[in-house]
Amino acid sequence: MAGRLGVPINSTSPQLWPLGFKSAGRKLFAEAGVPMPYGHEDVRSADDVVEAALEIKSRRPGAPGVVIKTDDSGAGDGNQVIRFVESAGTRELRAAVQALPEWYLADLAAGGAVEELVVGLAGSSPSVQVNISPDGEPIVVATHEQVLSGPTGQVFTGCRFPADPIYSARIATYAKDVGALLARHGAVGRLSVDFVAAQDAEGRWDVYALEINLRKGGTTHPYAALRNLVPGRYDAESGRWISLDGSPRCYQATDNLVDPSWLGRPPGEVIRGVNEAGLKFDSRTGTGVILHMLSCLAIDGRLGLTAIGTSPDHAAKLYSATAELMSRLTSPARP
């Protein structure tokens, strides 16, 4: 509609969607000089995966396994992890790949990537939001620690803002460089770059770029809530949100707080519970809990929330208090 009307949109053209594919992302990381896990792009078959996994195992003898990623996927749904065993050879790896779901191997035929599974003594999955202005300037607007779950630990379920200051400035710089490359291709508007951070035996943190999300994503909504309710700016150098009065803000958020016992619970009852517990967002203090996705209570007992605090601990306490409140709402829903 915008094209037919000649109205500009602050968003990337659908024609550039493939720039957000996993293989394309690895190529952009290489061009930008951004570190990434050792791996291979443009795999399209089980044979390609096996060949790539064997080569990674040979080049990275300490790697515990590989991550297979279908190109056109998001939120970790297109990721599969294969763990190495000491004696794993071609036969064992082929059996592991062929055991993947048929639909997954069919999707892989359209393209994918295989890369080293990065681990450390401690690890996390930070992400950077970038906005490319209409004149092509990439601006870092936020960093997050993603909360991942699912069978392979690859599925996004929530986030904490901001990312750890140990590496937040570093990943912000990397993401800005990637944004500059995307801007040259004509990308506009919001995108994010996901990373993995791993701590070594000496306590150093290494970061590796994993993928580009050429769209709004799971961290977009909570960031918008903060930006609109507690206006301010993100300082990429210090890794802090600075409100208009100079005070900091942090949050913990999810779009996946779910319990089957909450199925059918009236949204109004949840809102009243949060209000009566003194957890609701207070515009005077610029802290508190904002609920969303309450309509999903009628579908599978799911809701989302963003807990805004003045520190990471404060935000975590607000989040935990809300989750505990929901866990007490287990009696049958009133009509």
C-alpha cells in the first residue's frame, strides 16, 4: 500500500529480507570484521551438514558440538544443536543429522549455516538493537541479555535490559558496524544483532556475533515501553538508560510467562492483583510492572510483562514478585 501511494515507511524493503538470513549475516559479519563462531554458510543438505560438522570438529577440537540454522528463521525456532562425542565420525554425525525432523531437513534445503557451539565457564546471549535513520545513520538504541529456553536452549523467552557492562560497549560497536553495512544495502529502521558471550578460565569475556534480525523482535516491545513511559536515552558507551532527570532505569521482561492453570483467567483479575500488590507502574517514580498479551490467557494461560526498576536487582524483584503473584492465582477462574 505504501508503495502504491508513494508514502515512505521507516522500515526495510521486503526485497532486502534475505539480508537477514543466517548465511547472509555471517558474510556481513566477515565483511565488517566482527568476530563470529567458526562455521560454514550456504549448506543445503544432510551431506553438507555432516561435511561442515566434521570440518568444524577437526578445526575446533575443543568444540562441544555444532548449531545448525535454517536461513529464513527467527526466535531460535530454526536452530538445532548436535553434540559431539569423542568417537564421533561420519557415520555417527550422519545418523544424528538424519534423525532431525523431516520438516527441518526440508527447510534446510532452502539454505542454512552450521557453526561451532560456543561455550565457556559462564555464558550469556546478549543482543543489540540498532535503528538505521532515513539518511543511513546506524544508531544503537539498546542492548539486552536474552533469556533463552526450549529443548536446545535456543528459543527466546524474555530479556533483561541493559546487557552486562563488561561487554555492552563492545557489542554496541560491532552492531553499529553491521548496521552501517546494511545501510549501504538500503536497509532502514529497526534491526538487532544477536551475540553469544563466553567467559574463559582467566575470566576474560569473548563475544561472537550469531545472527541479524532485520525486523523488530522480542526485545522491541519492552524497549518501547521504557522509552515511552520513562523518556530518556541509551548511552552506548556506559551501557545505561539515562532518564530525563539523570537517573538510570533497567528492566526484566518476558512474552512467555505461562501456566496451564491460568487458562481462562480474566485479564481484569490479573490487573487487579498487580494493582493491589503495589506492583503496577507508577508514573511518579518511573518504576513498576506493565502487563501485555493478556488476551493469551484465554488461549494457553500465557501473558507478558515488563518490570521497570532503578537497578537490575530492583527490576528482578518486581519481576519475581509478579511471577509469584501469578502462581497464587491457581483457583478456578470465576465466570
